Amino acid sequence: MKRRDFMKSTIIAIAGASVPLSALEFIDPKEVLAANPEIHWAFLINTYTCVGCGFCVKACKTENDVPFEANVSRTWVERYVYTKDDRRYIDSPQAALYGFTESKIDLGARLGFKEIDPDNVGKAFFVPKLCNHCAAPSCTQVCPVGATYKTDDGVVLVDRSWCIGCGYCIMACPFGARYFHPVHHVADKCTFCYHRITKGLETACVNACPFGARKMCNIRDINDPITKIILNDRVGVLKDEFGTKPQAFYIGLASEVR
Amino acid sequence: MKSHVWRPLFVVLGLVAGILLFRAYYVPGTFGSGEYGFMYSYHNKENLEYWKNQPVRYRDTGKQKMHEYCGECHAEEVEVRTEDMHGIIACENCHGPALKHPDEPHMLFVDRGRDVCLRCHTQLPYTTSERKRIPGIDSNEHNPGLACVDCHNPHNPRLEDM
């Protein structure tokens, strides 16, 4: 073999070997579309319009068979009261199932209730909360048996037949969105009313909210009016620093709301 | 090498093989991961049907849809509602879930208690929230013991129409 031929064939061999196998693969457009589903559910919460009526909590518990008398809930509403002498009070009595019908702040079983002088109230507002259905959820990562998972359309669900009730996911959720179900004895959480949204219905809480504080959208559909708000308005998420990429977006977040 | 080295090794290998065999037998073949990969979505894919098949209770009766569905029979009640006031409240918030109504249940349970009204109409001194727009009362002072609906019409709450 001449030296020139040797060089030529070496270069051809190197060039050929550097082509990755995946570059030669024929890509079916249908497969690409299937890998990127058209639907990814997201939630938008407007804290300016919430009045703390708690109809969302009532509707959620009714729709999803969560016992009223148990102090657990898939969604809840928090009240934030800032006083003029720079104190902050936060409560959510019974997850706001019956709304906020007392001006007293519920400080828990040990401290009881605290009445705040109306003249001392600086600002106050209500924040509805629910599972954020994170894009990188810490709760599904820690499950030791593969009982909780993220669906392709972006909802985090729990497999009740497979959950062993270890409670690891309840600990791992930075938002406290999970709880132990008192009837089924497994971890339970908001499902975005999966049985409703897959039938084209609104979630129970969105339907029940009289003030439009809760909205839901398909964030992959840029023509959806709610998606447009998320894309164009100034929205925030809770606990961004945890890196779980929450999919519940808030209008009017304060730094105390976490 | 002597058997005291090999023997525990065989025990460990046997255990590993046994666990793998048990796993293959016990874990259903429908397990797999979806778009979010093994880390976030390793699960039994049949479970999706369980959540899709949960019973629906609420028929969406928001501001628009109450006209479409409830208005078919209860046109008068839907008509009397003032769109700027209680018209924003879904019918089912007070009348209860109505998916199969009027077949089952034929009559809906209507929540006429004070607590329903007090959810929004409790006087709270929060001038910076939306509460400032809603008239509020102190439940202990404002006709305690009486039902709100004894005097107020919940479908048309205007005081001048009382």
C-alpha cells in the first residue's frame, strides 16, 4: 500500500467512525410527536382575587372523597396578615374548608387563637395552595417502590395499589402538598382532578371558585388564554430555589408566601 | 482458594439471583417509565385508568355553563341572578354536586345555613384584599339564630330589591 492510499483510507475510516449511529436512524415524525405530547397541564392562581371563601376546598373534598372531618386536604387556602408593628401571622384553619369566618388567627393547638386589633392590620391577603405538579418532582424521585409517578401530560399521581405507605414522599415534598389518606392508608395528593380534565371538564376547585382566582390550562397550547397570561404576565412559583420546577404559577406572590 | 471465601460468595450470588427472580415474578410487566424518564415516572401504566375512572360528581356550572344546563329547567332562577353579584357563584356551590341531576338525585340538598353565606360575608378588616368589595357582617351581632335566606334572596342579593 502506498503512503497516499494509507492516508486516504485512514481519513475515510475516521470520518465514517465519527458519524453517530443515531444520525443514520430514520426519524418517524409520529414518534417525535408521541414523545412530546400536546398536553401539559399547568395551574394559574391569582392571589389578588381570592377572598378566602373556601368553596374550592369544599368542592375538592366532595369530588375526591376526602373525609370532611379529617384535618387533611388536597388543597387549602392560607391567610396572611401583616400588622403595622411588623408582625406576620399565617393560618389555614381546617385547610379553610369552611372559609375564614373568624378574624382570630389560628396559631395552632398550643398557642390557641389570637385576636388582632383591626386598626393594627397593615395588609392581609389569601393564597390558595395545591400540589404544584412539578416538572422535576422530588416526591416521585424518593418513592422506593415506584408507586408515585409523573404522567406524560404532566400530572403527578399515586398508585394506591402499589403504595406501601412509608411516607417518604410526604416528607420529600417541599410544599407540604401530600398527606396520609385516613381511609385508604396510602399517600394521597391533588390529582388535578385527573378524571375530570381527561374528560374535558374543569377541576372541581376551578369550577367552584366564584372569583376566578384559580385557572387551569394546557401550557403547550400557546393560544390558550391562560397560557398567554403565564407567558406574558409577571408570574412566580413557590420555592423556586428547590429546583423542582413547579407548574402552579402565582400572580401577586409575596416573599413570605412559600 | 479456600472454600471459606467461595461459600459466602455463592450465598450472596444466590441471594441476588433469588431477589431478581422474585422481582421478575412479582412486578407486573406493565411497569415502565414515560416521558419523564426512570427517575420521575417509573410506574405501573395501568394505574392511569384507575385515576381516569374515578367518579365525577360536579357538573361544571360556572358562570356560562349554568345558563346552558341549569337554565334549561330553572330558567327563572338563572335569570333572576344578577350577573355582577352572585352570578359569579357556581350553582353547585350551594346546591351540591349535580352530575346526574335530575335523575339521581332527583332533588338536590340545598345548603341554607348561615355558614355558607359567612364564607364571604364575614366582616374582616382586610382593606387590601378583595374582601373590601364584599359587604360583611359580624355574625354574632347581625340577627344571630336566623337563617340569612329568611330575609335575603341569595339569587338576587340587592338590598333595594329585598
